[in-house]
Amino acid sequence: MSEEFPVQSARIQQCPECGGGRLMRDYECAEIVCMNCGFVVDSKIADRGPEWRAFDHEQRAKRARVGAPLTYTIHDKGLSTMIDWHDRDVYGRRLSPGQKAQIYRLRKWQRRIRVSDATERNLAFALSEISKIANNLNLPKNILETASVIYRKAVKEHLIRGRSIQGVTAAAIYVACRQCKLARTLEEIAQASNIAKKEVGRSYRFLVKELDYFIPPVKPSQYVTKFSSQLIMQGKVEEIAHKIITTAQQLKLTSGRGPTGIAAAASYIASVLTGERKTQREIAEIAQVTEVTIRNRYKELVERLLFVITL
């Protein structure tokens, strides 16, 4: 436990009963006891320090819970202050007309100083675009933070010049999804950001090359959960689809095939086996592949895995 005590307890140097200076601090009972006569000098001492301990600066910075946490989704990492528009003081009282004019000027200059140079203006606009795309796609917080870090690295390496901010932000989100193993296609991100898929793909390849990122290949199993939730199918269907994909990978049937097509075909086979039939058109619309692709992958899986399908 921490050894921080209230001021009056810390100043106690001797026993008021016998005048002895041998005082023992009992941390379990929160008391100060004289070791000569046993008199309880102070009791019920409140420990005002934190409940955690830190042995270096890094631990202290991680465990401290003072103020708002740092975030890369804001251009100043959330460290700036804001002057609100309520025109009231700390006690809730209305400000006088002279004070209102003064606060108005302070608010105006604070807003101007907060974004001082071109780099911060670029970051402020780009990070708001990243947040907008992430909200449209319902992406989790870790994807948003990762995409913001990727864009900051691109700005630091001067990779934004000559390229559209919207294209680079969409590419940063796609890189973050691939790094965090979240199944999102280029078509979805391009549609959410209102940019052509070709431009997003070009910016994505440029970022990966210049920043020297390792992007793990997408596995079909990452799409199965997404397709099952969008098609509102039972967990049994998803479980069988995962088993089909695992077996197909062991037999090298997924090599050279698109992961979305394999996942769509496995979901279709699993829905037929469990009796929760979904049409190939429904799955093709969700997976954003053609029905011909699903039929080709479906025939390959059924023939090699020796399924008996009753149509």
C-alpha cells in the first residue's frame, strides 16, 4: 500500500500520552500506535494515494487516470482545452456583458491557435474524415486509432503531397482493417468514403510500399462470421462453414482462390446442410461476388470434400 497519509497524521512525531517517539504505522488497521505504551495515536486514516503502485515512469504513465486519455484520432491528441458557449462561470452564474465580450475574444483566438499551421489543418480534416468513414462502416475503436496512426506516419514521411486526402484516409482505414484482421473489402471502404475503388487501391499500395508494412493475407474464415451475421444465420451454420474452410485449406483447395468466394461457398453449403437454406443470389449480394463464382467454388468443395447435397 501507499505510505501517503493526511497532513495531520504525517506530522505526528511523538505519543501525546507518554511522549515517546517510537510510533508504528499499522497499514491493515489504518492506525498509528505507540510502541512504548500501546496508545492509539490516530485511527481510521484514509489513504489518499492511488490503489496501484508504479516502479518506473512508463508504468506510472499507463496507470495514472488523471484527465482524458490520449487519442490519435484528434490532431492535438486531445490535449487542448475548449471554451464552451454557455457564457457562465464555474458557479453557473451568467457573465456580465463585458465578460462575455472578453470570453468571445478568448474563444476566437483559442480556436485560431488550436490549428496553427498547414500540417495541423491537414491532420484535423483528415482525422475527421477517418472518423466519418469508420462510423459509416461501424468499425471498432482500435481500427480508428490504428488508421489515425498510419495517416500520421504518412504525413511525417511527406507522402500526402500530390494525393487526395480522402484517398489516403480510405487507404489508411483499409490497411488498419488488414492489420487488425477485420474483414472489410475495398468495395465497402470505397463506397463508405464516396471514392472510386481504383483510387483507394492505388493509395493502399503506395502506403504499404512507402511505409514498409507487412500486411497478412486475408483468410476466408475472417469473412464467414461477417456473412453469417449479415444473413442472420444460426451459430451452427457458422461453425460448419469454419470446419469446411479448415478442411479445404488442408487439402490446398483455397490456393489461388479469392477468400470472399471460398467463404461465400462454404456459407452456402453450411446453410444447405443445416436446412437454413439461403439462395446463391442472397449470399452473392452480401459477399459482393458473382453467383457464378459461388457455383464454381461450391462445385469444387462438394466434389473434393465428398458432401452429399440434396437440392
